[in-house]
Amino acid sequence: ALVAAPVLLHLCNRCAMPAGSPQAAHFSALGPDDNANANALFMGEELTDTEVGFWAGESRSNLRLFLLRARSWKRTRILGTCLLIAGVVAATISSNVAALPSGTHHANKSKEMVGATQFLEAAASNASGANANEKPNIIPDPAMGWPTTVLWPRLFCFSVLNKDNPHEVATLKMQIRKQIGIAACERFVVLSGAKIYLGEGHKWDNGTAVDVWSWVNPASPVGMGNLQAGDDTNSFKNTEIFINAWKILISGKALEGTDWAVKVDPDAVFFPERLRKHVKKLSWGTQTKTPMYFKNCNFHGAKLYGALEVFNAAAMKELSKRMSECLQLPWRGWGEDEFIDKCMERLGAQAKNDFTLVGDHRCMSAECEDTWRASFHDYKSERTYLDCWNRSRKSEEYQKMMKEGHFFCCSSSANPQDPCNSCNPGASSRPGKGWCGSSKNQCQGCGASASWCKQDDHSKRNVLA
């Protein structure tokens, strides 16, 4: 476009002069940047001293000079037409160049992320009032996810897969096939000890889908920790595997271009749109420049529990620059979650406590019906994962209906004769805000005096439901 516009304007200058005039003939001998002889371009008119002083520099464009001196209405109309044609042609050339597809099957990992960014930009453009009938120009790549309902803040999600665990392989393939879990993030990556085909990604216009493969993480198998032997974990001593994974993501530029990076265990049922609600308030303004991450387990103090690990872009930038500092920590014998927790502390990242991020019976217990939790752990097979996911989705639908009907559970009241209008402070639980408020059955399980209530549409008073 930058090359085409000056050429077209050069021709437009010719069009603005009478054919066969001495000025047009003289113009043919001049280059488009020959400002020193510009006087000869304009019907033999002389520039004033002020104009000469303003336009004499070699860096001034002929376009601005031409605009200054096109004084007659006829020449102005010709100039306007020429500029319009130049703009249309330049824009067409620019859009055609931008639309050229790039090869994704043989591109390196950093290039695989480009299509997802274009997808986000197209979605944002449509959301901001662009023509809804225009199909976004999307170049699919294996890292593109299928985000739904909410497109901000943008999430990059990844899982580290045990290639020898058929349940984990099946669960990750199912997430991609059904476009849920990490596959519902804007971008996602799966790492494993060998290259594994995971399914079909987004499709080209001709219906051909890109193949989604795991990224190879060549780390050795690990054993279980032993607290009595001095280890800090009785789970897998998988820190080295995840150190390699972080290095691969850093070198592949995978952690760049989104607002948050999220590590999700393969057996953690995950709802990206719910996580966005948790982090949204921290995703704008100057606070985004502060490295942040979440501690999600309140057990003998706040801890980072590895089922779901959430970091903002500033934290990932610091990790990319200063990973070597974290490797100086005495990490052998640690679990990977302890390593990244202490790594963030060393890098000066600000820890945010959110103990409602994950429902897990090992730490912060919550059932799949809790629609505020972004993840539930651990569901180690495709069947149990889907069962939890479906239960949570059905709970969302039910709770929406309950909210519209103004239902709530009162676990204790000051007046047993009118419990719904005398509920004690803190004893009221509404759908989506606690286990007791999720349904009438669960409310009745919250104590002998618990009452399931709703608001009467006519009297606007609370009554037993």
C-alpha cells in the first residue's frame, strides 16, 4: 500500500495538468520526491516566499505541496477523485496482503499462535459494532480454542499430559472434540512426553480442519514423593516435568498475547467463562502491569493448589525473563505447584487469595453444582469428567430459573412462624451463592429449621415455596 499510493499520486499530478502543457512535459522529467523543482508543476505560478520556506525541505511530500497549490475548483475536483482512487486501491492491496494464508502445519510454535490472535481481533471487531453479516477473516491454527459467551479477559490455557495414562489422553481428546475445558479458552496447548494426535481444530473455508497435536515435553518419568523421606509432597515429584513445560511455552512465545495464563490438570473439570468472572476486576488499568497470581487453597495458610494455576500476563513476562532465578530454588522434592508458588514469590509477584476458584475434596471442597467455581478436581476418566460438567451446566440452568423466581434458603430465622421474612443475618443462601441455596432438597439438608422461600409476585413478601 505504501508503494502503490505514491505511484498513483504521481499519476494524479499528471491528470491535474492540461494535456500537452509545458508543465506536464516538464513533470515527466521529475521524480515524485523532486521538491526542488516543484514550481514547474503548477501552471508556471511562482511560490510566495512563505510557501517556499515552508515547502523547500526535501522531506516534504509532493502530496502536501499539490494540496497547497491546487487552487482552482476544477483542479480540486480532479485532485479529490485521484485521492479517492488512490485510497481505494491502496486499501484493497493492503487487505489482500493481510488475507494471504500462512502455513500452519509446518510453522513453528510461535507462528501457530497468530491465527488465534486474529480470531480474537475479529471477534472484538464484531462485538464493537462491525457488520454482523461479514464473515471474519480467520486463519485457523492448532492453538485456537472455542471461547463462548465471554471473550474478555483473554485466556491461554495448557495441560501437561501423561502419555502413558489412557484416561488422561481420552479426557483431553474429549475436551477438544466437545470444545470444552481448556479448548474453550482463546488459545490452548497440550504438552506430553510424545507427540499425540488430539483431534480436529478449526476449519478452513473449504471444510478442511487443522490437526491438533500435543507439544513434545521430553521429560523423564517421575516417582511419588515421600514425606517421611524428607520430600515436601506425597504426590508426584513432577517439578522437573513442569520446569521443562514452562521453558517450552516461553521459547514458543505461547505465554504472550493474552491477559492470563492458566495451567489446568487433565482431570480438572474447567469452565473458562467462570474464571473470567473471577479475574475480570484485575484485568484492566495500571494494575495489569503488576505481576499477579492466585492462591486457591486455604489449608494451614494460603497455598497454590496445582489443579488450577492462574497467572496474569505481567507475571508470565517476569517468568520469561527471570526463569533462571527460580531454578536456583531447592526445588527437588517439591511438587510442581509448590515450585511455581515459590517461584512467583521470588519474582515479586503479588498473590491474590481466591478460595472459591476450585472445588476439591483435598482442600476447598465443593460439588459440581456450585456454579461459581471455575474448576472441580479430580475426575480422572472421560465419563466422570463429563458427568461433573453436565451436572454443573444443569445447575446453571436451574439456578437461573431460581433467581428469576427469587428463591432462597433460610437456614435459621428469628421468627419460626414467619421464617422467610425474619431470616437471621448471614443465614440466607441464594442460587449460585452456596450449597444450601442451590435447590429445595439441598436447603432441607442444611438443618431442621431450614426453610425454602420465594418472593410472592403480588404481595412482594417472602413466602414458603
